[in-house]
Amino acid sequence: MSEMAELCYHCGQPVPAGYNYRVHIDHVDRGMCCRGCQAVAQSIVDNGLVEYYRSRTAMPASGQEVLPDEIKKLALYDHPEIQRSFVIDAGEHCKEAVLILEGITCAACIWLNERHLKQLDGVLSIDVNYASHRARVSWDERKIGLSRILQEIQLLGYNAHPYNARQADQLRKSQRKKDLQRIAIAGIAAAQVMMLAVGLYAGSWYGIDANMVRLLRWFSLLLTVPVVVFAAWPFYRSAWSGLKTGHLNMDVPVALAILTAFSGSVWVTVMGGTHVYYDTIGMFTLFLLATRLLETGAREKSVEAAENLLKLQPAMAMRLQNGQQEYVPVLDLLLGDHILTKPGETIAADAVVVEGISSVDESLLTGESMAVAKRIGDNVIAGSVNLEGPLTLKVTGVGENTILAGIVRLVDKAQAEKPKIAMLADRVAAWFTLGLLIFAVIVVLAWLRVDSSRAFEIVLSVLVVTCPCALSLAVPAALAAAGSHLIKRGILVMRGHALETLAQVNHVVFDKTGTLTIGRPEIVAVIKLGVADEDYCSRIAASLERASEHPLAQAFVRRVDAGLLLEATGARNFPGEGVSGEIGGVAYTLGNRDFAQPSRGQNEAEIQAEFPGATLVWLCDMQSVQAVFVLADPLRADAKAAVDTLQTRGIGVSILSGDSAAAVAHVAAQLGVKNYHGQQKPQDKLTVLQALQARGDVVAMVGDGINDAPVLAGAQVSFAMGTGTDVASQTSDIVLLSSKLHDVAAALDTGKSTLKVMRQNLLWAAIYNFTALPFAALGYVSPWAAALGMSISSLIVVLNALRLR
């Protein structure tokens, strides 16, 4: 081998003459093509990551030296103003960002990046998604900066930059284009080879010149080479990756069948023989690629549905500053900035209305086609469309800190989790593949004894006809289609197991305030019982409640101007009970009767009789009751219909609420719910929930507040209302962005349909494989018919899953 012919051990490029960049890897000095590859390889060796070179299945891009100018450029990513558009606060001193990694070519690249970055002091977690090339990284900002993380990635020979929905879309389009190219090559070649095969088959019946047979076979060979070398390449890569990691995936028998059929056919073409299988190779590859393109399309739909939300945000916004209007890039907006959104324009950032009245279209987010009225004090979300009057808005979230960006992160996280049935199907597929390979060996040995001339053809049929593609596609195709369908309805699945569990739910537990009711209670009466007047009592209550997120608290805060609030010291929130604190040297309690402990409660029955179903909140000092606030919260418009739907289907319904027993009883009577519990603390709710579970119920919990977080986490599957607190949303399995209660029943239906489709798919795959296998082993299925049968079985699985959309 000449000096120029030596290839770089890191990137595979030729090593130029005279270059002597070498790295000692696996006890051998390996040649490198440049200082960049040398630096990357040395870094990999120094960090104990030589396993990367042993397990990689494709060459990475050439290594790069991080030059001083490049380091200066990366340092810009540490700037808070730059980070504002793509970095979120994930906790105290903890930052999180989503990056796109360029140059990922195989699973070993994922392994290398994750292992190397996890070794860095300050990196808390790093997860790279092979399918999307997206990396989610979190770090402790006190120990490491983002620029150092990006620099380390670049030192490994990869490029990383902040995730952008449009770039991700371009990446998907590029991958789809490549997939279509492979299908086109396979399709054109398969069609041509099939025409030649018809000639060969007809010739075997009616007679054909031997030279013509050889000519047709050589033409078939030439036409099949692009299929084997280019179109079928993803199968080899996947199979090799699986074998290197000790995992028998479904591409192992696929690659084995293609290579075996091609090798055997080439041998017959060159040396002479009875059969060639070029037509089978073309059909097999074409149908497999087409089926997987369908499955990939279904899987990506759910991602695209969420990412499309981000694309709707405009690039520019009209900022109001010092009485002037100016268009600025959205990323230049700061929290607290005032922006003007005219009718017909898309709202650029999450914000609160400070001037104007209008209605906005939030249908893309919630699935609700009705416009939502907005007035001063209401929140609006980025991406919604202002329909009527101009709105002046105060910015509360930009870039990665918007609700839409959060939804995309949640979808990404949910898709990384697999339900139990999916993991079971993967394990079964792996064992099935192993069993298939063993069976193929037994078949070939048996036929070598019975009729050796047919052994090759029959084992090829066995490998092709029983390819476990349908088995492996059965569950992911159904999950992808169901996820896409739910997102369009405004139902966000945040946990992988949720769809599977929904199918088993036989009891639904509702919180009351903010769930069955609108969650915006208003004070309808203030009954003065102490020396303080009504106005002062309201100011005390509002001052104590302003730190609480409970919907009842907001009713007090809305009642009093911010400038009239009093200074409360030692204010403390007791979830499910009330708040306490000291104002002007006097200790107060504000909450339900048991918490506030009023010394005079003789008026409660009279008050409750006058306001049936109302919630009473007691304001007490250490000596006496100062006032009773009467709050009313109307039911949601669809609450009765939603509960009726569930009960009609035989699903048990309960209400658990921290509100007063009388208020809960009133709501339960309106809805026809017999099992209800009022004045429930979070631990009380959890106890009731566990009691239901102990008797065998599979419980879905629907809630919205912080006090619901423990019970949401304790339920087998949980729903959070889209208008609820972040804590409740983070704890739940499903978020109802539309805040429609009848979506609970719709989600249960989709869960049942999804499980049904998954079982149908698995059953079909099992029946097909175990029926086709003996026929193929006994020699009743030709290879081309096997390819057709396998492809039809996979197609049936995917099309059956697409019924869920």
C-alpha cells in the first residue's frame, strides 16, 4: 500500500503524503489525515472511550481543531441574552437546552457523545435521540458553561447548535428525500428485473436459448447491484449495529436474506445453475422500504404536530417604548416589554393583556375552534391569532420559555418513553429473530439431506417470509398514530405508558375547583363578624392569599387593588386548608372552617342555607372571627355531559376536593355523583385513591392544582387541566390543553382503540408468521411469493394503525 493510500483511522479520508499525525489506539499507532482528527482521536483515547472505534459502523466527519476565534464565538452562547432564546431554568443553578448534533452517523456516535459529556464536571444529564439527532443537556451553571460543552462536542468532531424547529424540519425533509431516493432506486430496478424475470420464467416453460438466459441473468445482476449496495444499506447498518451490541433486531434476518440471495444469485450467474433471485431481492427491498417510510411518516406526525406550533410564532414584534413603536426581532424582547398586536396578527410571545379587548384564536393549541375572549388581565399565548381589536400586551415569556416551547419539550420527552407492551414486543421480536435463525439452520440441514438442490431456495423463503417486520412495527405504528390524533384534539400525552393504561381505567376521580368548575370563583358576599370593616377584611385576605396559586386565592387578589395590599410576614400556605400570616402585628388564619378554627361558628348553617353550594372562607385572628367570605364557582358547561358519558359506560366517578363538604355535596348533586369527599387534604385524597386501587380499580385522576400533585402522581394515569399550575402539569400523564372535560372520555376511547389495534397487529403478526413458516419450510412458498407475503403483512399492520388518526 502506498503512503497516499493510507486512510485516516478516525474519519476514513486519505492521509496526505508527508503527514505524520499518529495516535496510539488499541496498541497500534494509527495514521490521521490532519491535526483535527489527531486531536479528536487523542481526546477519545485520553478519556478512556476507545470502545467507540470498536463499535462504530460508519465513519464520522473529519475532526476539527477548535481555533481561538471559534472559542470566542462559542463563548457568546454563555451570554444570558443569547441563552434567553433557547435555554430554560430547570432548577436553582440548573440550566437545560436542546441542541442539534450534526455528524451523527451511527449508534456509536451517540454513545461517544453521551459518555464523554457525562464525564465533564457540572454536566447533570445528556440524552441524545438517534432518530432526531436532538440532544437534551442540563448542566450546573456554577461548574460549567454551555460554551465548554459545545467546545467538547466540537473536539469530538461533531457540530452542535441550539435546536430550531425549522432546522429540525429541514433535517427530516433531507432524511425523507434520501429515503425516497432509496425507494426510487429499488422500485426502478425491481420493475426492470421483474420484466427480465418474466422472460426467464416463460423461457423455462416454453424453451429459451442458454446464451439468452445468461444474458438476462447478467442484466439482472447489473440492475440489482444499486439495490443491494445503496437502497438496502440502512438494513445492513442497523443489523450490524444490533450485532455489535448483542441485540438481534429485525434487520438481521433482512440483511441476511438480501446478502444470501444476492451471493447465491451471483454464483449461479457466474458459475451456472438453476435459479437466480434478483427479482426477489428487488421486491423484498422495495416493499420493506415503502412500509418503513409509512411507519416513519406516522411516527413523525406527532412530532411535527407539536413543532408546527413553534413555526407559527412570528419573527418580528411591534415593541412600545417611550411612546414610540418599533419592529424588533422577537428574540430581542425582554420580560416586561410592552408589545402591540393588531387584529389579524399572530401574538409573538406569551403575555398578559394590559390594554384593549379582543378575542383570539387558540385552536392550534387547544383544538377549540371557538375564539376566546381576552380582556385586561387575561393571559395570551405565543402563536395564537388576535381576531378583533388591537391589544397591548406585557411580555411574560419568550423563546424556550413560552408555553408552546414547553409543549414541544414534553412531547419529545413522552416519545422517548416506551409503554410495557412496546418493550414486551421488542423483546419478543428479538427472541423471535433468534428462533428464526436457529430454525433456518435446521431447515437447511434437513433439506441438504432430503434434496440439496432446493435447500438454498427454501431457506431463503423461510428468512424472507418470516421477517419479523410486522411484529416490530405493530406497537410503534399504533402509538404514533394515536399520539398524532390526540395532539390535534388538544390532548397532550406526556408519559409513554399513558395510552396503554387508559384502556384499563374503570374509575375516574375528579377534583372540584378548577376541574369540574371553571376555576375562577368570585366572592359573592362578605359577612362581617368582627370589629374590622368589610374593606379592611378584604385587604387582609388578599394580602395573605397573594402567594397562593389556588384558584380561590385569585378571587381575593382580584378584589383588591395592588396598591392597597398590606405587608404580610411569615405568610404560609397549607395546601388544601388555607393560609396564615401576620399583618400589623396580628396573626391571622384564612381558610376552611377546621383550619381557621373560628370561635363562633353558629352562623355557618344559616350562611350555607342562604348560599347553597357556595364555599365559605373564614378569616380569624387569635381571638375571634373577623369575616366570612362567600365564594361561588360555576360548573363547566360540559361537566354534566362528561360525567354522564363516563357513568353510562360503566366507569365509576368520584369527586375529591379540599373545598367544604357542603360545596362538594352541592356539585355532586348537580352532576349525579354519589361518591364524593369534601375538606380533603392532599394526603386524604391520596388515601381515598389508594383505597379505590386496593379494591382493584384502575383509577384516572383529573385535577389542576398544587394540592392535586400528590394524588395525580399516585393515580395509575392522571389528567391535568391545561389551565392548571405547572406543578400539576409536570406531575400528570396527560394534559388537556383544551380544558374540556369530555376529552377525558375521548382519551379513554383512544386508549382502548390503541390497545385494541396493538393487539390486533400483534395477533396478525403472530398468525401470519406461524402460518407461513411451515409452508415455507416445506417448500411450498417461492422466494418472490415470500417477499410479497412479508410486505403485505407489514402493510396491513401499518394501515391498521393509521385507522387511529
